[in-house]
Amino acid sequence: MSELLHRTLRKSANGSTQVPDRAGILNAPLCACLLPPLAADEIGRLGDYRVLRLLGRGGMGYVFHAEDLTLRRPVALKVMKPDLDADPNALQRFLREARAMAAIKHESLVTVYQAGQENGAVFLAMELLAGMSLQDWLDRDPKPDPAQITRIGIDIACGLAAIHQHGLVHRDIKPGNIWLEAPNNRVKILDFGLARFTTDDAKLTQSGIVVGTPTYMSPEQARAQRVDSRSDLFSFGCVLYTMCTGTDPFHDESTTAVLTALAIKTPRSARQVNPAIPKALADLVAQLLEKNAEDRPASAESVIAELRRIEADRRSIKPTMTRPA
């Protein structure tokens, strides 16, 4: 869902105003959740929102570009799939996590405006972002400057620290879920569809089911074991490795091969792949990618401290642009 969302956001930023056909993009149960459109540029209405166009869809729901009728501001409106409404556990997870997200105020996280239920639809209203994903940015520049890597890394780690302080584990940290917001390219962590509380019981966490993106998930997540904040730190290490080297640390041709690599493979040092990477940064990435969670940094805060120390070491990182273009 996030990749389609990113492409659509870029089209919107370029001035596209095309409105998709209501019947062509929505299934019958979801159409029933929307009140009829009252203007030519709408798909329909949901509560206090004008629903303008579909941005993306995924396993948990749909994301729309909408407008808050009261405040006249654009929003991203995530609507839970109607077929999940019948699952009490799915509904409970959606609402619990939505409310927890709304309670976390941090510049590296997407701002949540409202979580609610209207006309049989459970929805989440969030800020609508402009810019591009980290994945798109890396596609343009596969090996960014170490100073840029460190600066972006600090922003991501700060967002993770805020998430973890509220007892949440994101479980899907990857370049496609990290947004570089225009015009200043501040990091925003996206897509909390897989986020879970560390205190969730088996009914809510669905223990035994592998969820996430294999290339960026921790070994314990790949084994469908209970995870904590150090699992996100492993995924963050994968992101940093990709930024440092231009390649994923556990890339392979099949999901099975990737999951096997997560269990047994130790990637080459980022510095070996890209000599421009400072040794201290390569060492931190290697520590984040330790198979055993106990051997990784204890917290996102400790990672922030190390990245700031690396950033301050002018002997390792040459002056460069403060933000990626």
C-alpha cells in the first residue's frame, strides 16, 4: 500500500486532480460506508471528511486523500477494510494502536488527528505528506554521503525511541515506510499497520504467524517469535546498511532464501562494500545486525547517542549539505 501511496502523493504534488470512478476503485461494502458525494471532485463523504481519491490499499485497509470539512485541511484517511470489522481482535488492534499513535507527539512520526467509527467504517485521519519515500530517494542516489546517512539515521532513531517509549514495536521498518518530507526532508515514519504493544497477548499478536517485510525483519520476527524494541533496531540496521552500501544486507531471489540468510548469514562490513563509510558507522551497523537481540544496542536512545558522536567527528565525516535534495 505504501508504494502506491507514495506514487500517488507525488502525482498530487504535481497538480493532478483526476478523480477515480467510485465504483471502479471501491468494493461494495466500502462504498456502503461512504455517504454519496456532494461535489464533483468527491468519491463520497465519511463523517466530517470529503473523500477525494484513493491513494492506496493494503492488507489492513484503504488510504484516501480527504479534506476535513471543519478545518478545511487535507488529510490522509485510512479506512479499515469492512471484512475485518467482523473480527473483534482486528477491530480492537486497529483502535488501540490508532489511539496510541495519536498520543505520540514527535516530529519523526506522522501526526494522527482522529481515530473513530462512522457509518460502519473504522477510520484513522492523519496528516497528508508531500515529499518522497527513503526508498525513492535511494533509487535516485543508492550511496548517499555518510553525513546524510547519519543525519537521516538520527531522525529515524528518534522516531523509534518515541514509539518504544510508548510500549509499541513497529515491526515493519524499511525504506518504503520512511518518508522524507518536503521541503526540509524531515523524516516521518509511516505505516503502523503491523505495530504491536509489547504487552499484547497471543490473541492480539497472532503468535506463530510471520508478518513484516522479510528483507528487513529481525531473525526473531522471521521465526514468528515475540519481539521487542530490539527487533525494530535490527530492521533499522538493515536500513542503514542499505543506505551505506546501496544493497540490502540479506537480499536474495526468494523469500525462503532471505529467511535462511537472516538465520545464518553475516553480511560483509558496510565499510568493506563502501570504503567511504566511517569505521564507527560500519561498526554500529554491524552491532544492530547481530543475530541475538541481547548483542544489539539496548535501546534507540543509545543508537542516537552513537550516531550523534559519529556526526560530530569531523575527521570521519566531511562537511556536506545538511539535508538531502
